[in-house]
Amino acid sequence: MLRHDSHSPGDRSPIGAVPCASVVTLRFFSDDPFAVTLRTWDGTERLTPMTPLGGGRYEAEITVPQTPMLFWYDFIIHTHWGDVRYGNRDDGLGGEGQIVHDTMHAFQITVYDPAYETPEYLRHGVLYQVFPDRFCKDTAPVSEARRAEIAQAHPDASFHARWNEPPALDIDPENGDNRALDFFGGTLRGIAEKLPYLRDLGVTVLYINPIVRARTNHRYDTGDYHRVDPVLGSQRDFMSLASKAGDMGIRIVLDGVFSHTGADSLYFNRYGRYPGVGAYQSPQSPYASWYRFFTFPNDYNAWWGFYTLPAVEKDHPDYQFFLLNQQNGVLPYWLRQGTSGWRLDVADELPVRLLQKMRYAVKTAGEGNALIGEVWEDASNKVSYGEPRSYCLGDTLDSVMNYPLRRAVIDFFTGKTDAYALARLLLHQREVYPPPFYYSLMNLLGSHDRVRALNAFAGYDTEGIVQMPREEARHVRLTKAQLALAKARYLEALKLICALPGIPSVYYGDEIGMQGMADPWNRAPMAWEAVDESFRAAVRGLLKHRRQSHILQTGFLNVTVRDAETLLIHRTADNGRDAFGNPLPDADAAVTVSRSVKPFRGEAAL
């Protein structure tokens, strides 16, 4: 038998990511008296004979590189019949390895900058995501001047007469996308009016989808990076929201879209609705260098082929200066208006060098500012545009949206996988992410880009298979039995999320039992008149427990599996200290998570 388990401190010490120049001890077991060689790779291959310890155990001590990088290792066992290579499993998740036939199945050690720090409020807090057009209207009358500004900014928009209407589905025949030109009129003042509600829920970080002027209701087609969309209100409204939130202990993180702009924008100006000359109008435009035209003006590089979203030349110095200069650059500008950080849309489509510059600009504006990326896969080791990238070495992001965790949790609760598979993913993330990054992960169950969490827990998550047509998805409503089971699964999943390192995250409306399939049905207005109060209270109880437990916030993690249905989360201290060396006043904690749940009937979650 051959064995090395990278998740076990008996085989790898320390387990997990390590700072530059750290010493790591690796051990291997063979029940036959073979010689074993450790092979490492940091750009150069090195072979180190392992020392026999007796009883089939072999050991080698290595010093990892002095610069941040991904460091790799596997084993060569010298048998009587030839050499055998032992490495990582096919899924790359570490743990107990296997015999392999190439060098591509190596175990990973993430080597990070020892000076890497992330904002403490991410590891201690609770995050809530708001889609601003759909959260809350304010009660203030709309002035004639603002009506005129809205009409000028949104000449082709439609406005729902009633808050509780379903979103509109309006397919663009040219690209098959929903036009998203229907508005419900949620505002920044409306969000401000609900701050007491958010504080009562336990929220400490408010992540708001884009608020700047744009043509659509989702505003991922930026029209003007420096102006609040008039439908949402004014600059003063945002600054007031940020101030009031700060007084309640709630920080604001804004959504930044920097891989593309809108075709209907100050910068591209395809429809001539903005002052000045846009890139579409003339090669002499001050913004012409931001875009790539194949044949001027109608054939241009567009984000994923959507003509409404012309892609920007992200490496161009003029564009980067526009984003980053400390006087009026987009990122520093909004930090000065009261936000505490940015969530970067499609961060893995931005050049690493630009991300590094963004980090510098954001941290220069305030060390406590956060940079969270949208990265859908393993953020320690992703190949994007043919280039391997790691976002957790200390030079780019503070955190990412933890979509792999979401996928694993939903698959577990809906019976697609078991507790062993879920534990494997949890231990993998513990292994590859440095503590500053790991304890800042945005751990989510729902978002604006996926079916509502309750639909997912009812088995309607269509990721990875042919998606249900959106017109058909419009009519999906969970039965009472489905809804009760989905709510129970959500609460048990949230209990798990609250027991893990990272910031527990709630998508608006999930806490009151809203359901809906993918866009636009997952972006319906907040159902303030149809709140499941018992369900909300259960969510609030879990979030409150997390907020009050220091051990759940920064204690060390271990995971064990009781059976295919059940796993145990253990959070511990090391000599009374947490993962960052700070004193921990709490005792160790153990949380049992089972998918064998009873349908939710209003009983307490704890």
C-alpha cells in the first residue's frame, strides 16, 4: 500500500498554504521497503531522497520559495519492477493521492506573501447582497427635475405600475439576451429606509449590484462610471446611505464592471444619447483607444459577443489611468464617497497586472478597503485565457465569491453527492487558500446569477445541464411540500455556511422565502408583503449565533464525516489562539450538518 494524504497533518505539516520561505515537512507511507524520492517543482524540478523513519514511513523537509507562487510536489517510489509515481487525484482536490502516470497530478502548496492582509470585517461579519432596483422604493416624492433626468437617461425604459408584478421577459432577437429595460423603481433612499431591518438581521456588509448610470435595470452595461443612475437617486443619496449605514456598523461594497462598458454610454455612445463624442462616433474620440474595432464602426470586440457590451482594452494606459488615478479615478472616487470596497465583475477576465494595480489603488485609498472578485472556480489555481492564475497570493484579491462551495453544498443536499464529497471540497479549500483569503471568502447560497436558493434546494438548479427555457421557467412555483423541504435544506446549509471560515452571505429575499428561477425570475422585487416571519427569524438566529461566536469566525477548521448523510464541523483554538494568533475567548465548537432534515414548519433553527 502507498499513501500520502495532503489533508492530514500527519503527512503534511503545516497543512494548508504557507508564507514564503516556510519549512514544510512531507511524509509518505509504503508497506513495502522501497526507496522513495520527493519530486518538487517551482519552475525547476528537484529530486530529494526521503529519509526512512521505520514502519514504512518516509520523511523529507523542504523550504518553499521566497517569492509567492504555486509550488508542486509528488513522489517517485523505486520498486523492484521499476519506478512508480504517486500524486494528486484526478479532481485536483488533494487529500489521499493515487498512482499516476504523469507529472500533471502533483499536490499543490500555495506560497503566499507573508505581508498579505485582508480587512478584518470580512472574517467577522455577515454580508447581504442587494439588487437595487428590486429592493425597496422610498416614500419621498419625485421632483420634476429628477423625472426629466430619468426620462433623458432611460428613454426606452418601462416602469412597473405595481411593486409585486413579475419581472418582464423581453428577448433581444439579435443576441438572445433579456433586454432588462423594465424598472420597479427601487432607490438608494429605499435601501437606507431598510437599514434597521438589515441591522436586525445581523448584516455588517452590504454588497450592492451596480448603481451607476446605465441603460438596463441590472446596470452591468455602464453608461457613466461617476454618476448615480437617476432612477436610484442622486450622489447625495448615496453618500447619505453610506453615512447612515456606517453609523449602524454596516459597510458598503459596490459592484464594479471594468471588462466592458455599455454601447449606450458616455464612452462608446452608439446612440448619441450622451454629450461629447464617443468611440463609436469617431476614431478621434478621446475614448477611441479604449475599444477595438475590426471594421469601424459596427464591427467591434464585444463582451461574449453581446453588441450592447463593447469590451474595453483593459491593458491600455489611458483606460487604467481613468480607473485608478487617485484624483478622480473610478475606484478611489467611490471609496471617497463612502464605500468600503469593490466586488469586481468577472475578475478572472481582468489582466493580473491590472488587478495588482487595482489592489494598490484601493489600499492606498484606505487599508481597510476590500477587493472581492467574481471567480467561479478554484481561485488559487485557475487557467484563464490560456494563462494559469492565482488570486490569493497577496498581490490581487482579498476574497472571491465562493461558487465552488455553493455548488458542493447544493449537490450534497439534493443527493447528487454525499458528505464525503462535500468534506473533500471543504478540506481542499482549507489546503489551498492562505488564511487571510480563506477567512474572507464570500460564502454564498444565492446570487443574482443563479436560480433562487430555495429553487436550487428543491432540485431546480440547472447548472451543468440544458437550462429550462426562460418562458417555461416563468411558471415554476414550488409546491408546499417542495417549499417546506427547500426551506429546511436552506437553513441547514446556512448553518454549515455559518460554521465555516469566510463571511456568510445572503441574497436579498432568500431570508424571507422568496423563490424564482434564473434571470429575470431570480430578480423579482423584495416581497415585503409576503414575508415568512418564522423562516426569517430562523435565518436571523443562525446569523446572530455566528456574529456572537468568535470561534466560528476565526477558529481553526477540521471536518469529519459520520456517514454519507452527515458531516461534523469542528472549530478549535491552538493554545487559546485563533488562526491569526489572536486570543480566542470561546471554547471549541462542533456543528453537525445533516441532509436528513424534516420539512420546515416554523420551528426554531437552533
